[in-house]
Amino acid sequence: MRVFGSPHRYYQGPGVFDELGPIIAPFGPRPLIVVDALMLEALRDRLEATLGRASVTAIVKPFSGEITYAAIDDLIAELGGAVPTAAVGIGGGKSLDAAKAVALKLGLPVVTVPTIASNDSPTSSVIAMYDASHSLISVDKMPRSPEAVVVDTAIIARAPARLLRAGIGDAVAKKFEAEGCLRGTGKTPFGTRPLHTAMVIADACYQTLRAHAVDALAAVERQRVDDALERVVEATILMSGLGFENGGLSLAHSMTRGLVNARGARDAIHGDQVAYGLLVQLAFENRPDDFLRDLLGFYRAIGLPSSLTRLGMDRPTDEEVAEIARLTMTAPHLANVTPTATESGIGEAVRRVERLAA
């Protein structure tokens, strides 16, 4: 058996935030809306207006801090026994995951409204859970994908360009990770072998980013919405999410297990870590030097990290590289890479990337 999963509806365009009320109204008159605390003030008037037009009376809760089980329990306790009709997340990945986690616990439908395009979390059914020190402790899964994803590209255009760059770094790996999963013996987050449909989507994601990422980042620097930005936002949020959930992850994401504990590199944003991890995956797969140099050129053109130094880990030692490789081997996606992953093989791939990047 193979499974394809996706959000029920995906909405994208400048000003689409103002349609949020009618979009969420079918899921009940009293949703819980979890909003990034920094975004709440900026969006409060528009949020109240769109909810009012749809006769939706929401419970609005600002959210900041880490996605921990304690934080989710606190959010639910603040409801005072009231059971919302849906959970809506507005903001970055943490607000969206908080809404998902509440929904999972209370059995609610979910709507996600990303205000940045730094990863593909808005479309996925997975929830990254951490402890108070920001160590990943679990990846929980909702029984259904989000009912709707609402992406206002005018809001995305006003976010810092480094966040879209990180989304590109996270998304650019999905083609190669899905291919690795298909060649290997691993499974997708749905627990089945990957579908060829996912390969097509992940490849389209990669081709879109290669063609339009430079112009999209320039549009964000100008805080303007244009065709390039629309295409890249669709790739980083929708196509990337469909690619990984239905195609699987591989060594590029496994590398984050080592990088989140590495000196300097631990402070890098997730998408930058994945982008570097992709270089290591391709080196591990014995791709030709010219292939890697071509991708390195793309990285340099848009500002993605091409080495551990650029990721924040200046002059990595052999011992530090070995520790990154050791922790990478604890990731669950290593069945999705060929040849079979080993600590020594990953360490050598890291050193090869460092040589080429230099």
C-alpha cells in the first residue's frame, strides 16, 4: 500500500489573509486561534475584521516560547474547559505547531496561516515537539493533514529575506531526499513506500527554486510581490511539503541531528542546516564534483551556507566532524540513502564538501 496526503485546500496570494474568516467558518463558530505574539498586534485589526464578516467568534491566544508538552497543556488549561470548534495557527512554525498540538489533543480540525515561508510545516501533518532547552524529543503526527493552508504573499514579502532563504534551503533538498527514499528501503511519514507522484512534485519544487529563487529574494528585499515570489513561496510551502510527506526524507534532514548539537552550527536556522546537509548527502552518494560545484554556485548566489564555517562552525576539527556523523546516525531516515550510511562515510562526505567549498 502507498498513501498520498495533502491539505484539503491551499490558498495563496496577496491579501488572502482577509478571507480567513469565511475560510474557517465552515469548521465551526468558535475556533481557537493561536497567534505568534509578535504578529498579533500587526494583524489584530485585519483578524477582527475578517472574523466579524464571517460571524466567527474566536478564542485568540498569543503564543511565544518553545513547543513543549507543558506549553500545550497550559494553552488547553487557559480555555477553562471550553472546547473550540477548530484550531487555527497564525505565524511561524512554533505557532502553527502549537495549534496542531492542541488540535491533536482535543480532536479538532486544523487551519494553518504562515506569516513566513521558512519551511513547509504549514502543509504537513507532523508536529515537532521539543523540551525546554530546544532539544527535539518527538515528532508527533495528526490523523489528518490541515483542512486549509492560507498563505498571504504580501505578508511573506514583508518578512526578513533570510527566512525565505531558509525556506529555500529546506525545500531544495526534497527532490534528492525523495529520490533517496525511492532507491532505498525507507518509508514516508505516512509509513508507506513513496509514490512517483511525490517525485514529480519534488522535482518541480527543485526546478522552480533554481529558476526563480534569486528574483524572489530580490522581491522580498523590496517588500514587493511578483511572479517569482509567488512561485517560490508555492515551492517552499506547498510543493516541498507534499514532496517530503509523500516522498520521504533522507540524509539531508538526518544531518540536522548532528548539526543542532555542533559548535556554532547549532545556532543556524533549520533550513540552512538542511541545505548544508543536502551537500553532504550528495557527496555521500558519490555525485560528481561538477554536480556539487553547480549546486554550490546556486547556494552562493542566494546566500545559503556552503560549508561548516559559513554555517557558523569555524575550523571544524576531526573530532567535531566525527561527532556530527555519530549523531546523524541516530536519525530515523537513514534507510533512505544509498549506499548504506556509516559514520565514517558521512564523515568523509563532510570533508569532501569542505574541500569543494574551499
